[in-house]
Amino acid sequence: MPINWLLLGGHQTQKREVISEQDLNKQEVVTECYCPNGHSILTDKAIFQGHPGLTLKLKSKTSEGLLVISPLIGDRERTFIDFEKKLGEVVDICCPTCSETFPVYNVCPCGAHLVALFTSKKAHFSQCIGICQRLGCLHSELLSERDLRLYNRQDYF
Ligand SMILES: [Zn+2]
Ligand SMILES: [Zn+2]
């Protein structure tokens, strides 16, 4: 018998997509999100259309506070809590529970780094959301092991 599990999680199924505002129409919601140590970062510190937000601790040279981003894919809503934001500044993005810094996995088109927020407890880069460390940069990416968009593509083209 062939060993099918070798196909699971292989590179050939990796999808990396830039999240755009149109993605909001697809009504995909992040229901799980973890730090590298497995803490869930979904909290009710801010609620977006009834869904708990992704809560991140931000550290800049002059300030430390929280950022809560919408779990709706494509939604650019975000709320800063007790954080003095300077647009354009590059900050550290950490877990609000253990303060572990989220790992960098790529360079953002703006020149800062993209960090990975893991959407599975495996804390693997094949399943994560990428967000930029620069305040005011709204570039974000969705990395997944399957093509979430297949149906929609067929409808559009
Ligand atoms: Zn943590
Ligand atoms: Zn950026």
C-alpha cells in the first residue's frame, strides 16, 4: 500500500495569498490562533461582528500595549488598547500571555517583516496568518494547506 500520509502537509498543497478587502465577502473567520507556545490569542477584549478578536501585545521603543485585530479575513478593523501608536514605526509583536515574540517568516512589500500568527496548534508556518510589524501597514497574508478559494475562483472566471 502507498503511504498516503506523506502527501499531507507537503509543499505541493501550500497556499500563500495576500489578503485583500474583497476577501471579506467570503465570510471566513479565524476561529483558532496561537502563539509559538500554544496560547490562544483570541480574546473578547474586542469583538468584531460577534467574533473574538486576535489579541497581540505590541512593544515599541516608547510604548507597550495591545492591538486587537478582526478575525474576519479581509476585515481591516483593528483596535489599539493603551498603546501610543506612531504610524510607520516598526514594533515587536508578542503573545499577550507569555510575551514570546511571533516569528518572522518573510519580508513585507513595505520593507518591514511579516510575522506568523499560527492558525493551528502545530505552530507550523504552513498554517498561519502573516501580519506586518509596521504600524499602519495593512499588508497581511493567509498561508494554508488547502485552497480555500477554489469555489469562488470558478464563479468569477
Ligand atoms: Zn504565548
Ligand atoms: Zn508592511
